[in-house]
Amino acid sequence: MHRYLVQANDISHKEVGKFEETRYEKFHNEVFENSQQASVLVAGEIAQLIKDKKERGENCVLGLATGSSPIKVYEELVRMHKEEGLSFANVITFNLDEYYPMNKDNHQSYHYFMHQHLFDHIDIKPENVHIPDGKVSLAEIHQYCIDYEMKIKEYGGLDFQLLGIGRTGHVGFNEPGSHYNSGTRIITLDHLTRSDAASDFNGIENVPKRAITMGIGTILKAKRIVLLAWGHKKAEIIKKTIEEEITSNVPATYLQQHRNTTFILDYEAASELTRFKTPWLVGQCVWTDELKRKAIVWLSQKTNKPILKLTDRDYNDNGMSGLLAQEGSAYELNIQMFNVLQHTITGWPGGKPNADDTKRPERAEPAKKRVIIFSPHPDDDVISMGGTFCRLVDQGHDVHVVYQTSGNIAVTDAEALKFAEVAKDITGSEVPSVFEEAIKYLNNKREDQVDTVDVRKLKGLIRRRESYGATRYVGLEDTNIHFLDLPFYETGEVKKNPIGQEDIQMIVDIIEKIKPHQIYAAGDLADPHGTHKVCLDGIFEALEQLKSKSFMDDCWVWLYRGAWHEWGLDEIEMAVPMSPDQVIRKRNAILFHQSQKDRVMFQGDDSREFWVRAEERNKNTARLYDTLGLAEYEAIEAFKRYHF
């Protein structure tokens, strides 16, 4: 475990109000291995506060947040209520915000979210729940916001405020430009905030442009504040918030003025903090092989020099004199690291037959391997590792693609309507009923309506047939394509069910059936509640259940990243280069997924199509290898090995 990671039993081992003893950080923060253990401890602090208040005969006033960050906290509070008798009878809640305009019963409303995740499962009194009303008229909204503030004051203020953080640095919906003494008000949402919410609304055009939010001043009056952040998408804004000066451009920095605030982070969210990213700038380091690689890659990029041209002075001037003293000279260090990185590059992702494999990423034997490529959605295989996929097939390995979910939620209604109308036209009057029903439904569908089972099936089949087109193009037989359609995904909504034993058993069964020598899986952990993360957790649990099987002794697991991000150069353990022709071949395979072309439903703040993102990411990885002084390639796909 990293020396800065907190053990899973305490969130206040440093005195609140004091932060890491570096010249960089301005907040008390705790970093955990994962969001689950951190969320349980935060829920424990809230529960203890509720109990302490109850013993004194007092109400406990909680400020609550929405979004993906607090979900596991609410799950633990519900568990404590049901299994340990935690009562919320003395609890009064005030939510931070709500979209405007927004009906309470809309599935995207925060009113719906809070009842779904917390209020419907505990014994809180309905009259003690306060959530901004997204339907109050514009004429009344000013007075409504004043009244919301007054209610908080009448109850003695917030005892505890739970926060998330947006990539703009917003807390609540206090977007950049918000004033430090602002109160509850209506606000216009930043484009990036709306982009991040687009997946919940099936497109950014459906995301409201305004919201009602508690102000910065309101939040700062809370007696205790805990802010949660998970995943590498939050890493950049967390670094700005914790290490930079107070500015209205990053509203979360105002929390530096509060003396009882703790940031609770997972390692991914904390990864850009100086003490994690470049710990040699903070203090003395234990120079492990992993840290040496991280530091030398960083030094090469910072000085804009190939690794073999780094000098003693480069090391000394950049906080790495200890490493230099330990190793003796820059010359020796440079050669050592150049060789380590050179050995990650291979054109034989399944191993090169009849070759010395001591310095290769993969084993030479068996020469022909059984391979599973797990794809969370029906296009991640070609988007994220299409070049490697082609090489594995071309080099004669027994490749199987396992699509974990149907991907139906990512097919637009317009696309589904087009296919239903074509199918109806072809079948004529013979079997028109199913398609007629789908056409009727799609033409009259309300914004908040969940697709029927038949429409979901239609959308899933669209994705399935696109997948067959891509895999046939790569050269794979249909018998090697497997569709699990994991049940956790099949809700008809963006929000999925938790992964269950049925899902895990399906993954176990397919691994046991194929008995692979290699498994490739999506290791994109940006969102702890996202489909990629849930699918990966299912694979990890399946591996845990299967690890005692003899065939698993010969199974290696390689993780690829999704369409948005790549492994850092210091993390890559296998780099598979692509020629210009191979880049085009990968592009063509991606383009078989026509329902995901032109209008990407879940694009975040990146308007590029998937094939463009993937291609530019792969080319950028190749450029980075080139700048380090290694061989120059057109593009590179990268992988990190997972040891189970």
C-alpha cells in the first residue's frame, strides 16, 4: 500500500484542520484504496453524529449531496438502519440543489434520487426532508430561496454538510464565478457540468440549463464539512482545489476558509496531488523500481529530453538527488530505464513463438493461446484494443470476444425507430405487430419514460449485429462471439442495478468454458458506478472464485483503458505498436458500430467520435514513446497487467 493511503478504519488520523506536512496542500484530506471503504467510514461518522445528538435530545441537521459520489454512503446508512437499528427520527435534512425546471417525479430529479437511495428506506419524517423545489415559478423563486435559507437557520444551521465536487470545481451548483458569501439562489449551469450530466439525460440537449443551489456562504456555515471525490476524472480539479490559492474560478477552494473540512478521496482522485504524482518533490523517498520508472519518465518529459540524454544535473535540479546518489550516475539510471521501457514494446501480444521471452511482456508458450477479450459494451473491444485484437487473430490465437452488456441504452430512439420501420417494411403484413408496437411507442415516448422490454431488445439487437459486422471484418468466426447480456444492466435506465451473483456466475461460466491463457478487460475506473467499473468488478470476483482451478495458473490478465484515457507511460507493461495500415483497419472495425457514429450519446465534454478519440489517443501514446527516445511508431495500444 502507498505510504500516504489511509488504512480502512479511520478518517481522522490527522487532526482536522491540519493537512499533509508539505508546502503544497491547504486541506485536511484522507486518501483510501477505494471508494467503498471510504464511504463506509463517512457513513459511520454521520451515524455517530446522529446518535450523539439523540442522546442529548437534539435534532441532527444534515446537508446532503447527490450524484454518484455519495451513493455508497447512503447505501451504508440504509444498511445501518435496517441491520443495526440506526434511527433517523431526530434527523432533519437539507439538500444542496435541484435542477430547474424539474418535476419531483422525474427520474433525473434530485428529489427522486434522494428518495430512491435514502429516504424511502429509513425512518426519517417526511416533514423533516427539504429539497429545493424545481417547479417553483420564476416570479416566486427569489422569496423561495430566502425562505430555504431561513429554514436552515431556524434549525440552528447545518451540523454536517456532505459534498461532492464537479470538474468545474463546483460544490452544490456553485459554478465558477460564485461569490464566497453567496446564498441559496438560481444559477446557470456551466457547459462542462451539463456535459457531465448528459448521460443521465440521454444527451446534453435534455439537461436543464439552470439549477437552484445553496450558496457558498450557506455551505461555509456548516459546523462540519466532508467532501467526497472518486476516480481519475476528478484528479485535476482536486489538485487545483487542495494545492492552489482561493479563487472564484474554482469555487471549492473557498472551503480553505473552513476549519473543519475533510476531503475524502480514493487513490485515483488523489493521483495528481504532488505527494502522489511526484513524491520526490515532497520529501525522502524509498526508491522502488516502480517509483524510479515513474520519476525518470516524469523527468524526461519535464526537461523535454530523451531518457538517454538526461544528466546528473537534471536529476539534482528536480528533487531526485537521492535517487542519483543511490544508483551512482545518470548514465546507469538512463540505460536501465530505457531498457525497461523498450521491453514493454511488442508486436506479439500473444507472445512470440520460439523466441526468448525473458525480456518480453508475454510468454512464448503456448504458441497458440486461448484468449478472451471482455468488452463491457458491444464496441469497447475494437475502440480500445482493435489493433491488438487484429494481431491476435492474424497470429493464429483462439480469440473469443465476450460482450458483457447489451449496450441498448446507448442506442437513440431515432436509430431504433429507423430499424423498426425498415423491419416493418420488409416483413409487410406477415409479422407486423412487434414492429408496429415499437414504432407507436417510440413516436409517442415521453422524456422520462423507460423503454419497453421489446424496444430494449430491438436496441440490443442493433448493437449485437454491429458487433458481428466488426468481428467478422477482423476475421473472427461467429462461434467465437459471446453475448452475456448481464442482468444488472437491463434496467432500461442509465442507472443500473448493483452487480449480483447471477452476473458473476455468467462470467465464471464463460471463463471456465474457454479456459483462457489470456484475458483482456477494460480497466477504466473513472466512475466507480460506471458500467466499465461494474463489469471489471464482476471479472475480478469471477477470477477470485476461479483462482484455485488448475487452468488459471496459466492465465494472465491484461487491462486496457476506455475511449477517454490511456495508462501513464510509467504504468504501461505491454505496448502494441500499429502501422498506418493497422490504424486504418482498426478505424474500419470501429465504423461498423454505426449506431454510435455521428451522435455519441455519452460523450462527456468530448465531441469527437469514438474512432477519432481512439486514434488520436493511440497516436499520442506513440509520440510519447518517441519523445523518450524509443522507436517511433504510427500508433500504440497500451496494457497493464493485473495480478490476481
